[in-house]
Amino acid sequence: MKLVMFDMDGTLIDTQALIAEHMARTFLSAGLEAPSPAQSRRVIGLSLPVAMARLAGTDDPEVAERLAQTYREHYRASLVSAEGREALFPGAREALDALHAQPDVVLGIATGKALHGVHRLTALHRIEHMFSTLQTPDHNPSKPHPGMMLRAMEEIGVEKADTVIIGDTTFDIEMGKAAGTKAIGVTWGYHENDELVAAGADLLVERYDQLPAAIAQLLGD
């Protein structure tokens, strides 16, 4: 069996604009300067308290958790108005269909989103049946810690040599490398191509239709 793990934000689903808006509202409501969209983009993929700590420039876990809780409240309040603003990237569904149809491939998710958010979005796009393992900060350390990948491999019973992470940030690539797996960077996401290469990406893909061949190249056809 081969295990193909996907990041969500910036890889499967384009949530950059919504996340930046929620970040700005969160910081302004706390009397802090709002991060720019570019600054928010840099922390997408981290678990929420870690992202908040980076944006606020604080080592105080209580401050980070308060900001994270405010963000969650803005997120929940926005779910109706967010309709249509959490789209799959072009070609994602077709690539998932092709991979899911392969009998020796198991798909999973490793994301900074909370588990309830993963369930909501996979149900929204009717792809929840495709994923056999869901790894989130609810029961793992934040990326780039390898915990999500290690736990997924243990759950599925797959070796490192047969596992790959697909992601758009250095956090995804570093997580995979720390876990001893392969890593594919996607160029349509939130970190730059040269950063993905420097983090250790084995391959980069520019379009979703290139992904199945890239996976076959790394894990064997």
C-alpha cells in the first residue's frame, strides 16, 4: 500500500482570503495591529495557537490561546457568509478521483485545521469518503513536527518509503522530511517555490494533473 497525505489550506482548498480576514478581525478586536494578508499567508498551515503566537510576536501561551479562541469565534460566525469562498483548487477533485480509484493507494489529510473544520469542508465538497486518516492539531503537535505523518503511517500500517505528503508550505515539507517520507510541493499555494525546494521537497508540481505521475515517480507505479 501507498499512503498519500494532503495538506488542506493552500493545497486542496483556497482559503487564503478568508483566513486573512479572520486574522485581521481577531487582532483588531484585541486592540492589536492587524497582520497584513502577506503576514497571515506566512503562518497558514500551523496550528492556530502557534500561528497566533508568531503573528503577535509573543511567547505567552495564554495570549496566543485567547487570540486563537477569538479567531475560532469569527470563523464560526462567518460560515454562512463564507459560502462559495472555500473552493477546491482547479483539478483537485479530478486528481483525488484518480488516486482514490487506485486499489493500492490510501489517502489522508494532515492539516493545521481543527477536526471539525476538516469534517465540514470534506463534507461540503463531498470528498470525505476518500480519506482514511485525518490528522489535525486536535491530537497531534503543530507542523512541522512529524507527529501527524507518524501517526497516519501507524494507523494505516504503511512504511516511510511508501508515504508522501503533498503540501504548499515549508511546514508541510519539513514535517514530511522529519518523518522520513517523500514530499511534493505544490506551486499554487502560500509559500514560494524556492522555499519549498530549500525545505527538502523531492518534486514540485505546477498543476494538479501532474500530481499522479509525480507520486508514481517517487513511490513507484
